[in-house]
Amino acid sequence: NSLLVACKDIQDVTPHSKICWSQTKKLLFIQPRDFVTYCSHKWRKDGSQLILSQACEHPSRPQNGHRAYGLRGATLLSRHPNDPSRKTQIIMLSHCNCGNDIPEWAVRTAVKVLAPIKPFEIIHRIQVGVAKNRKELELEEQRSAHKAGNLQRPAGMAQMSCACFWPQCGGNAPNH
């Protein structure tokens, strides 16, 4: 995520959930913000990934300066229903509070400028990364095996409020 200048895992809660800290760069006229976010990853039985996030507090990251909150977030990565072998469907939902020191008109102005651009930038960065690493990803996919119900492959996503990665794997979710 090009909006984040720093991120760090603060605490592993379970093998598939953690608390993360991140900091944004200055956005237009909005000063840098930091976020403390609980993130959870699940591999679903159909192979899709579900990443959920929610703002939280942590004693190791007391509020210093400007704190923003990724109130609730969800990302669902799945095979595209019309072209499952070549395309990925990405559904992202993010509800954020930029902090009480910013007037509502300023938040609306920033959203109007960034909202039409950032989702496309994120998708473009993913596409470039996949193309660059396609051979390695395909080899790793062939080597991945089920072990104790978990897919043995990395998972993660960076959004406005967090950057969460599970290098080994995430957890399983029932297929609803």
C-alpha cells in the first residue's frame, strides 16, 4: 500500500490473527496518522481468502500524535466466477475514522480525491507483483500441500489501516 510508510506486527493473538501497527504518510493536507488494528485471516474451503480487521488499542502503542481508526474492514480474494483459471475477484470494504482533529469537509475532500484512484492503484500493484513473480508463485502452488487443514502458502493484504501478512499460512474458515 503506497499510503503506508511503516508497519509492524505488535502481537500474534492466534496463528491466524494478530495486532498490527501502521503509519500513513501525509495525505494532501492531512498529517500522518497511525493505526492499531486487529487482523484475522482465514482460508475458506473453496480456496478463497477472507481477511477481517478492526480498530483496537494496545499498550505497546499508546496514542502519540494523530491516531486514526480502521473501524472495520474486510477483504475477500476469490477466483473470478467468469474466468476462475485466469482472474481473481477482489472485494474490499473499509470503514475508517481519520481522527477528531480533521473537519468533516476536509475528510470528504480527501476521499473525493483518493477514492477514485487508490483501488485501481492497489489492483495495478498486485497485477505487477504477480506478473513479476508468476513462475515462483506457480512453483510454490505446486509444492503447497494441506497440513492439519491449513493451506501451506503465504497470505496477507495491506489496506489503509493495516498491513498484515502470514508467511506460513492463515487459518481455515467454514465454507458458508
